[in-house]
Amino acid sequence: MRETIKNSDKGRKPQWLRKKLHFGAQKEMDQLLNNVGIHTICQEAKCPNISECFSKKNATFLILGNICTRRCSYCNVATGKPFEVNKEEIEQVTKSVRLLGLKYVVITSPARDDLKDGGAKQFYEVTQNILKELPNTKVELLIPDFQGSLDSLKLVANSGAIVLGHNMEMVPSLYKIRKAANYKRSLQVLKKLKTLASNNAKTKSAIMAGLGETEREMIKVFKDLREVGCDYLSIGQYLAPSNEFQKVVEYVRPSQFEKYKQIALDLGFEYVHSSPYTRSSYLAHEYVGK
């Protein structure tokens, strides 16, 4: 039996979602990143893990600006007309990685449907610059779908990143929430990344729970991901950034996340992180360090 707690009108979170915060460490990291002029998805998406990760000097860098061309009702990243591509951020990201002494870096971006390549060239150049300047650092990419462009996927697949991620986000029956996205296209993105990577890079995806999906629907997504060769999976609780966003339908118990983890592992995923606070980039180094 699936174990959940229905969300109340007051939106009170259950005990397992009351996380200890580290405000001092977060303030220090915020200042450092602001001085360099770099955004993180941790800040833009109001990630609940931000103070924990910043206290450990872990961050997921957001390239190509902080404005998305899509308007998904679950995501806190601002929507509008993005600025021109900033070539200076190629060096800015590398500088931030060096200052923080990071050995594992995650790079992501908002959707940039205004660009012909969706921003793939910037992903490639940022990754190449990190690997050139800091050869002991490993890079993971978390990309948008690039509207399925094969040329764009070829570019990021051969960037030198050891993990290539693209998030399914939710079950297909809820894709009306995920504006301008297509479930089958996202599966094909992961399939193409797997076949195009020249360095045998691992592929990774993530899905949220608590939006009203059924257990059967979740398991179907797991199976679909395995059919396209996806290696790693993250499963976490959806939490609305504010009352203006898609409402939480239910709070899924930790025991259900454990059940999802075991099902996914039995299906053949190499590594699965599944818990209420799991996000695709949370403890990302653990997937390859297992």
C-alpha cells in the first residue's frame, strides 16, 4: 500500500520535512558567488537543501543566465526574455570552482529556446575550460531538452562530462504542468546522450513525487528510463516554492521513497537516491563515488 499524507489547506509539512538550516554557511557562500558574478540553481530554484549544500561548499552552477524561456508552474526560475549569452561566464565558473576547491561540479541552465543550439555550445565550452584549467575536477551536466536537436546533444555528449543528466521531472499524465516539454522527447534525449558520448559517460534523470501521481505511473517511468539505458536516478518530494506555484497534492512518506529505491535498483539502475529531500544535483558526487 502506498504511504502518503494528503496536503492540508494550511500546508503544514510533516516532521520528516523539517530540515535543519545552516544560515551562516549559506550567507558566506552567497557572498562568494555574488562576488564572482555566478548564479546557482540552488538559489534560483529555492532548493530546500541550499544551506546544507552550501555549508559543504557544494553548488550547482547555473549558466546562460537566470531567465527561462518556458513557464513551468512548479519551478521558481524566472521566466521572460533572456539576455545575450555571456562568454565571460566560461571563465567565471572555472574561477568559482577553483576558489571553492571543488573536485566535482554540476552545471545546468534554464531552457534557452531563443538560441538556435539551446545553449549547447556554452555547456561544451564551460566544461572544456574547467577540465583544461582544473584537470582533477570532474564535471556533471544537467541539460534542458534542446528541443531534441541532435547537433546540440552531440556537442554536450562529447564535452568531457562524466555524467549527462536530463530530468523527466514527473509522470507523463502531469506533463501539462511542464510547459513546452514532451515526455517521449525527454526519453529520446537520454537515449541519444547515451549513444553519442565518446567517453562512456553515465546518464542520469530525476523525478518528483507528491504531485498526484500513482505508484504504477512512477514505476512505468522507471521502466521507460531503463529502456533508454539510463544509469542513475533521483527521486524526491515536490515542494512548492510559494503559494503561487503548483500545489503539493501529498507528502510521500520516507518508507515509500525507500520502496521506490528498491524497485528502481531491481530494474537495473546502478545508483538511486530516493528520499523526501533528494534533488537531481543533491550529493551528486555519490553517484559516481559509489
